[in-house]
Amino acid sequence: MTEGGTAQSAEERLKALFLQGLAGEAAAYHAFLDGLSGHLRAFLRKRLYGLQDDVEDIVQEILIAVHNGRHTYRADQPLTAWVHAIARYKLADFLRGRARHEARNDPLDEQADLFAASDDEAAQARRDVGKLLDELPDRQRLPILHVKLQGLSVAETAQLTGLSESAVKVGVHRGLKALAARIRGKVKV
């Protein structure tokens, strides 16, 4: 069986178990959580290669978030896109927390380094990009946001936004073109 076929069958199997669990079948819900745990571990081990001790903690955080947010799932949407969004947020939370923890433990040996650089430019650039993106229509803004800024694949973005893969590619292309024109001051977005 191909990799795409395996992913499709896993999506169908987990979705069926999840929906049965939502309908009150406890055994199906437990089977869903067990199956999802294996997929989450594989997903996280690829991304946290040097932090294998933390994988199980993050899996549990994601499972709790899936359980607590189960009422927000729409049955007409792919389960993988919904779970993937939750997993990405929990992974980002973990990485942010780890970065804060490491920053707190950095020694302040050199006082001169304190005023050597400022993050104002990066913050201003993020704000400016955000303003420019807000001026784009959703069909262009969302593909740029998910593919170019968040690093999702075209397929993941298509699942998440409900657009076709070709519409995502066109949205990125046209959106970047519109942003470039806006930055040059030639055309309003």
C-alpha cells in the first residue's frame, strides 16, 4: 500500500473511532486516543530529535487538548487537519517555554552586550508584514500565512483552509505579487 493510502486509511479509521467516541462509545474513544498517540509520537520524534524525553509529555498535552476541544471538531472537515493544528500549537508552546527557560539561564557576563543590539526592527517588520497581509483577501492571505510564514505544506494548507491545492499555490503567487506591488507603492492591495 502506498504512503498516501496508508495515511488515508489511518485518517478514515481514526475519524470513525473519534466520531463513535463522540456518540458515546467509550471503547471506540479509547481506541481513537491509543491510535492517535502513536501518530503523535512519530510526528513529535521527527521534530524533537534531541529532546526525546519530552515527547511523551507533549503527546499527553496534545491528547488533553484534543479531548477538551472535541466539541469544536466539525465532522465535515478532515480530522488530521484539526489534530495537526492542535499539535502544532502545543509544540510551539513547548518550544517557547523551553526558549524562555534557556534564556533565563543565560549568564549576563558582558554588560556591553546588553545594549549592543535591539529587537525593535524585527518587531516593526513583523507588525508591517501583518498590516500588509491584513489588506489581502483571505484567498491570498491564508495561503501566504500558512505556507510561507508557518511552514505548512500546500496539502496541509489546503486541508486547513478548505481551498484546493492549486488554489493555495495560486493564492501564494498572487498574494506575494500583490504584496510586492504594494511595497513598491504601485498598486493598492
